[in-house]
Amino acid sequence: MSVIAKPKNSILLLGLVLIGLSLFSACSGPLIKNVPEPFHDISQVNLTAVHFFRPEYEVAEQDDFTHQDRKRDCQSPEQLWAPLLKNTTKIEKCLSQLKPGEIFFRFQKKAQMELQYEERGSSDHPCLKEFLSVIPLPREIYFLGRASSSLDQDVFAVSFNSKDEALVDFPFLTPSPRVSVRVPLSRELRNDADLTLWLKTLVFSLFWNEKRIRASYVPEFEAKACFRSDSLFQDKKSGRLPGVFWP
């Protein structure tokens, strides 16, 4: 009888295994589909939730900025652009004095990248070279944004690569060589917050292509690490705190 019982137990065990596998497949399928895609087309950027990463060292690997074990010392745009914000009133006065038209800033690829004002010759106003000759750029940009296919906000990132012509994460996409600004501005730069928002639009304009920004999805642990100094980050992400969206 014991010999006959073993096959019955084996059949029962096999049946339980098959049932378990079918249940696992049924549960895991939707979970896999819910995992965010690594790259997204971003149609809107929340300018109130932007942080920068500007390390002193060169890029080490292609996916350098996604490593969990790397120390994440992000800074706010206000920290990076503190020297410019000291002259907010003078910059506003300068831009308001310019004749209607366009001014240009050219992207400069360096270890510490920057936008440089493109001189126009005799028509230049001295204040442009005095206050906006150089705008420091981060190497990595983390931001809340909306993918083209979603109304929810998530954290995404774009990154420059100082070693070659391509971005770190998108070899097929390069930043624009320059951005243009039409003056007079449509909005007066009344305070540091206005100037910071305007400077952010210059930076994101480098990546804007055909009504989108191609960006990497940032895992939650990276997002928390980068925005840990922003006490209002969760309110911004959930929409409880209204955002300022660009474009």
C-alpha cells in the first residue's frame, strides 16, 4: 500500500505546484507591467521641483548617475546660481534696457559645463557681459515631470557627458548648441524666485526637442536622496502644492 500511496502523493504535490505557478503568473503579470519604463518622453516639467548634481569628478560609467551606492549630494538651483541671484535687480534692469530682439547663450562643454552669452558686437549692452556672461550648468538634472502618457508626476533625470558629444544616458540625443531668449521678457524678474525660474527654462531648453524632453526614470531611492533637503517635495509630487509647469 505504501508503494501505491507515493504516486498519489506525487500527483497531489505536482498539482499544488502547478496551481501555485499559475497563481504566481497571474499575480506577477500585472506587477511587471506596472514597473516604470527606463526612458520617457516628458511633456511638462514642474519648475518648483528641480535639483542639480554637479560633482567635481568626471563621468566614470555610462549609467553613472543611477548607481544606488553612489553618494547623492544634490543641490538646489538657488545654491548653484547664488552668485547670479545676488544681482537679480541689476539683471532685470539690464534685460529691460535691451532693444526688442533675441539674445543667445551657447552651451560650453567642459568638466564644469556652462552657458556663455554669445556676444553680438557693437549692439551688445555692457550689462549682459557684466552679469550674464556665464551661467553655470549642473551635470545631472533631477526634476518632477509628467510623461506624455500620464497626468501623474514622477522624478526623471537628464544628464550631460563632459567626455563626448552625447548625453550620459542617451547616446542618440545631444543638447542644443545654444538657446535663444526673446527680449523683452514676457514676465518681469521681480525677485530671486522669478530669476531662478527663468534660468531653469534656459537649461531645460537645451533638452527640448519636438515638444518633448527624453529623460530617464529615477528610482524612488534616488529621488528621495536627491530631494531630501526639500521638505515640500511630497506635497509637490502629490499635487497638494500647485506646481509651475513648463512649457
